Amino acid sequence: MKRYLYLAHRWLGILLCVFMALWFLSGVVMMYVGYPKLTPQEHWQRLPVLDGGSCCLPAGEALSALPPASTLLGLRLTSIAGAPVYVATLDRNRFAAIDGRSGALRPVADAALAVQSAQAFMPVAARYGGLVDEDAWSHSRALDGHRPLHRVDMQDEARTRLYVSSVTGEVVRDATQTERRWNWVGAWLHWLYPLRGGWLDDWWSGIVIYSSLAATVLGLTGIWAGCLRWRRRPHASGSRSPYRAPWARWHHWLGLAFGLLIVTWIASGLFSMNPWKIFDAGGPRPPMPAVKVADNEMSPAALLDCLEQAGFAASELTWTRLADESFILARAAGGGSRLLAPGRCAPFHEHDRDSLLAAAAAMLPHARVSDVFVQQTYDWHYYSRAEHTMGGHQNRPLPVLRLKFDDPAQTWLYLDPRSGAVVQRLNSHGRVKRWLFALLHSWDWQPLLARRPLWDILLIVGSLGGFAVSISGVVLGWRRLCRG
């Protein structure tokens, strides 16, 4: 039995130690430089104030340009290349752009419009970089409805590369030169992105899952073998390790010291992929309601004038629903928001609690709300991370209304009173994933995150330990292969 244990550990190490060394090295980089993304805050900050004097057709008239069979899941009035445009989110991850003045469906964005849009987003000189379906910095399912993407290189100090949707003409991603350079040894390596976008793309998920599973087995067999080889009584040299060669001895000692941490990191990385759908609790999900434009709605010019009278300069209008009622959510470049009910010039800051409760109950009609709580601070399940991190693009406002349901999946919904949107949904399986992925992989624990640089020191020391174990394994594996 021991022989098979040692053989399994040896040959798994020969196959995987290089990958593991890269995972630990790239993980340290990702602590400080994340994969490029365009956060909602960055999007709003770049938008000009909508001009009520030159804007726009009523939303109902603009929507007549859409194909009759389309299901409208979202609608925004925003600015693209300096012009007002309605952007409609349709079913099957499709988008459509409608000219805000003429009401005509805008054609596919060409290179000239892409450059114009990029320069409106960032007013500096620009160089067109071509049309790409997917490249190293645009591996994201969220961008699938916008492909192919125009690539525009901006001549700003950060040498930012912008990606512009060919469907709507909007800037959908930005990547500075610093992000691009560091990500070659960061997320691009960590997530095995060299395998994305090519002929192996369909296999990428499986490769990540099964390589992580094999690496977890490698770590477990290493701990087992290391414990079996540890001597209770010291050798004549004083060492409790049976290995005389320095590399083998260091591999043994470091493996025992960091083995459990290595296993938890690799296994939690595996869980991030939701392998075999183990974190899907089943049961009905709250449906995404179709957006409706009210018949008595004010024109955009009247809406903007109303907001201006209230001292609010809107850069984007979003049509939303709360239960059966329609609302317009106005966003400002600085991040503030106001709500408007159709046909009424009375901007308000947030929905009342009773309206939110009624809307949430309608989302899961076959379940009962068992607990209601207005959450004023972050906690174990609801928290925010820095923008560069993997979850940094997720909107986690405070306060939020948390509702617990008694459905079989034990669903929790978090509703933002300022928009009425569900900003987080957790079920029993999702809360388990919070432990097995977020806690074990990136140590997302509020008391520790609040005590930096302690969080940094612990993760870097652990990563260096894992890197040293992996590199010593590479050396031992290479020597074993050379011996034949």
C-alpha cells in the first residue's frame, strides 16, 4: 500500500508541480492586481450629464424599433460617443442600441464609432487596434452579448486599452498597461487562460476542474507520505527526516509545514468552479421581471428637468420594476441615485420597506418570509471587496434589506432600497460555498481583512511556502526523470 502511495505522489508531482508553482506565484500577484474589468462605478464616472434640452424620444416610442418577439429585460438611457442612446437588454443575452433622438435601431458599431466612443469615455488621443472576438483580457461570459469587440488603445499616461461593444458601441472593458503586464503572471496564469479562446476553449472548464482535483490528491498523498516518513526518534544526524539530499529533505519538511494549507487552497480553487453543480440547490429562482414602460410616463426631457429642479444631475436613466410597478432610476456620475415614479415629478431616495417586502414575497410566491432584517454593516455573508479583486465589480451597498425564506433551498435575498434590485441571492448551498471557496481560498474574513497588512503577510508567507514545496517537487521530479 505504501509503495502505491509513494508512486502516486511522485508521478502526480511530476505532472503537476510546475502548475502548482505557477498557481502560488500568480496568486500573490492577484492580491494586488486583478483581472481587467469595467466596474459600474467606472462606467458612471465617465458619463456626461444627460441634456434634457436635446433629449430624447419617449422610451415607448424608441422601443417600437425592437423586433416584435423580443423580451425586454432591461432598458437604459445613456450616452455613447457623446449622443443619447437607449440600450435595451433582451432575452438570450442580447443587446440593442436605439438612437435617442431618431428612434432608429443603430447599426453594428464600426471602427470610427468605436474610436469616437472610446474618446468620449477618455478624452485623449486614440489608436484603433482592430476587431477581436476574444483575447487575453476579454475572457468573460458577461461580454458574450457584445462580441466581437473593438480594441482601442488610448494614449493616456496609463496606456489604457478599451474594449468597445460592436453591438451597442459602448465601452465595456478597460485594461491599463500595468494590469496587462502583471496579469501575464497573475490571473492569466492562475486561471489557465492560455487554454481559453482557442481550440481548447470547450475543454477549459474540465481541465481546470480535473487538474485541481488531481492537485488536491497530490497534496493529500504528500501529507500522508510525509507523516509516514517522519521519524519519531531523530536520526544520528539529529534530523527526523530520512532524506539526506537537501532538496528531498526540504521538500519533506516544507510539505509537512504547509501541506494542509496547500490542500485547502487547491481544493477551494476547485470549488470556485462549482464542479458537477454541487452548489446548485435546485428549486425555483426568483425570475428576472420584464421591463415595462408606463403609458403615463413623462418624456425624458421632462424627467431630466424634474431631476435638475431637485438638484440632481443625471448621467444615466434605468427603467426598473418593483413588483408590478415601474420606476426610473437616475444615476449621477458621482455615484448618487434618485427614483422617479411614472407621471410624477417627485424624486425620492429609496423604496419603503413595505414595498420591498411585497416585491420580495412575489419573487418566491410558494415560500414564506421567515425573517426580515435591515442590515447596516457588512457581515459574514454580505461584504465588499476591493475593485481589483474577483468580486470587486459586485455592487454591495449599505443598508440593505435581508429577507430569509422558508423554501427548501433556504433562500436569502438582499434588496437595495435605493434601486429595488436584488444585490445578492444566497441559498443553503451558496452559504456552504462561502466557507469552502471565499474563506479558504482568499481568507475573506472581516476581522482579518480589517487588519492589513496582517492579511497580506499571512497570505504571502503561505504562498511562498506552497511555492517552495512546488519548486522542490519540480527539482526532485526532474532528477527522477533524468535517471530514467
